[in-house]
Amino acid sequence: MKLLTVTVPCYNSQDYMEKCIESLLRGGERVEIIVINDGSKDATGEIGDRYAAQYPSIVKVIHQENGGHGAGINAGLKAATGKYFKVVDSDDEVSTDFVRFLDRLELCDQQGGVDLFVTNYYYVHTDGIGDRSINYSNVLPEGRIFNWGDTKRFQLHQMLTIHSSTFRTEVMRMCGGELPRKVFYEDNLMVCRTLPFVERMFYMNTDLYRYTIGREGQSVQDDVSRRRYTHHIQIAETCFKSVDLDKLSVRQHQQYMKHELFMLFTIATCFAKLNKNAEADAALEQMWKNCEAYNKKWADHFHKKTILTFTRIPGKLGHNLVGISYKLANKVVRFN
């Protein structure tokens, strides 16, 4: 059995996927790399097959009809043989610390294993402006296996994302259900519905994941996210319905999941409001109605007892307030 399976979802990735795969090959035989050719129309499939022929004990390729990023993760998780599972997007890469990360992961596994191994991720902007690390050293203990009771309060910009998370494969499979096809931002659902099952964790303070920002057409680009506001709404609502906050017995565990859901609702609200039209406002209002019907107590908490209450201001004023807040936040953090 491999130590780690890394799934690389690819769609028309011929221009950058080799850099990603080469960075993962540093891990050698401890790593299984599953390249998902998700109905690409360029040379993605051929490139993947070439690596599989060259490294048959490390690289596998799955060719499938186009189903989107989530379908790629689904296929990778189904085929994974590694004890641990990570997703690395084809336009991103891992740093030279990958071998050191594997050494630490292997040691954790020898000590009974962990459900979640956390590392930092590093924003790499294509224009070279605003590159920075998302670091967890102020909220997670270092150098030992820990649980939720050992964690501190996360700051607004700190979320456990697909970039920072390496899960035990079996924990991910416990969650049940596949990620939705052809729905963007579904990686948030992958993380959000897995975290309630996480107990044992380890944090390694290294910028392992290098997250490229600024590629034309990228799903996190501002204009793209605005157009796909319904995807943000769908994922936020689905995440809300996937987490039973009242069943989380450790205070810090519930506290973190509230933070995660708050941020997802905030993102959905921002990109809906930035469209400044009645259709987007109605879709957002329907999301809140659906959440209230599912669990009124917690829907009211997020909608009426957090800063999101200010987004309920109707009309032009509400749109403008969200727009100003979004610009200020992006100027500070530069998340796209």
C-alpha cells in the first residue's frame, strides 16, 4: 500500500500539468499519482499516458467524460490505494519540502496515524504581486499529534482548504456520497463534510502547496466567480446541510465548523450581491429560506447574528456596501 495518493484533476491542462506532476514525482515510490483526464480536448491525456508509461509504479491515468473538478476527485478517491489522500490541481505544484512532508506523514502513521495532516499553502500570483503564505502556526500546535481541544480560534483568512489538507483516505470515504458534477468550488464541500469526522491531527509549518492565482479563466477569478454565484450558493447551502453543529461535542470543533460555514456563506453572499441584480438577490434569499427550513436555529445564527446581517440591506445601498467590503478584503488578502 502506498503512503499517499495524490489526485490531479485535469481539463485541457497541457500547458502546465507537467510542472505539477514533476513536483509530485519527488516523492518517489511512497506516492501514487492519479492523473484524471476529465474529457480534455488537448494533449492532456497523451501527456498523462506518457508519464504513466515512464513511471508505471507511481503514475496512473484515468480517462473519463467531462464531469468537472468534482468528478475528477470522485474518480481519484475511488481508485486510491494510498493510506492518505490529497488533491493537487494541475496548475499548481508542491514545494521542495514534499519529501520532508512525506517523512513526517510516515512517522505520524507509525504512531497510530492521523485523520488530517495540515500544511500551509502559498499564494503565487502570476503578476508577482501579493504572494504570501496562509500559515496556521498561531492556531495549531506543532510537532505532535493533537485533537480539536488543542486548537485556538482561527482568524478570518484562515480556513482548512483543499490546499492545506491531507486526509486519511478511509476518513474521506466514511463521509459518503460523491461530489457534484460540473459544479465549481465543490472542493469546499469535500473539506467541510470530512472535517466533522476528523479527530487526530498533525500540523507541519511548511509552505507545501503552491497555489497559482491569476491564470485567465481560473474559477477563482473575480469575473468568473461573479458569473458562477449560483455555484457558490449551492455549495454553501450543501455544506450547511452536511454538518450537524449540535453533534460536535468538542467546543473548538464546533467553533471551527461555524467559522468554515460563516466564510462559505460570506463568499456566496458577496458574489451574489456583486452582480447587483434582482435575480441574484432572489437566489440568495432562497438559499437562506432553504437553510432555515432545514435548521432554523443555525440558519438564523449565520444570517441574523453575525456580520452577514448587514448584507440583508436591500437595493443599491446593500449592493454597494458589499462591493466596498469585498474590495477592501481583496486588497488586504488578495485571494484572486
